[in-house]
Amino acid sequence: MRTLVLLVAAVGILLEGLLIGVTLFALGGVIDAYSMSLGGADPSMAQVALKILGVVLAVLLVVLAAGLAAAAARDRHARRMAFIAMVFQCLVVVIAGLALGWAVFAGTLLVLGTLMYALLDDTQQTATH
């Protein structure tokens, strides 16, 4: 069961990372295309900052997803990786709850729940030969 939970969490975080990266990268392009006024700030700086933020967050979440998938493949209890992923997932859940609507909030909350289960699961898997 732990392997399945870690895989579901890894896939969820991977999808979140890709969606966040693509969205922020696209928003950087929108700022550039419309030359938006940002309260006197240089729009090109905002464009670059959003694109860098999108890439950094996407890479971070993809690395976390890869770590969870590797733990699932090794069939090990990944407490440290699940805890780190859970901290970042809490931030994603708060942002989704505040800005992105109920469906996105429910999806991110589901991933957080799987991470909580992976973190709190103390059952030992025994191999039968």
C-alpha cells in the first residue's frame, strides 16, 4: 500500500510542478506581450522574474516527485522525503485554496493527504517466501 501511496503522491506533485512551471512561464510571456504597467516597475524585470520562478518551482517539484518515485521503487519508508514534499505541498494547497478555485484545491489536498498517509504509515511490509 505504501508503494501505491508514494506513487500517487509522486504523480500528483509531478503534475503540479509541470502546471505551475508552465503557468508562470506563460504569465511572464503575457507581461512581455502586453507591456503591462506594474506600478512603475520595469515589465521586463517582472517577466524574467516570473519565468525564473516558474522554472525553479517546476524543477523543485519534479525533483521531489522523482525522490518519492525512487522511494516507492525501492519500497522503503521515505519519511524525510515525504516530510519535505509535505511542507512544499502545504504551500501549494494554500495558494490553490486562495487563488485557483475549489477543484484545484481539492486535487492539491488529495496529494497532501497521500503524503500525510505516507508519512504516518508505520506498517511493516513482510515478504513471504
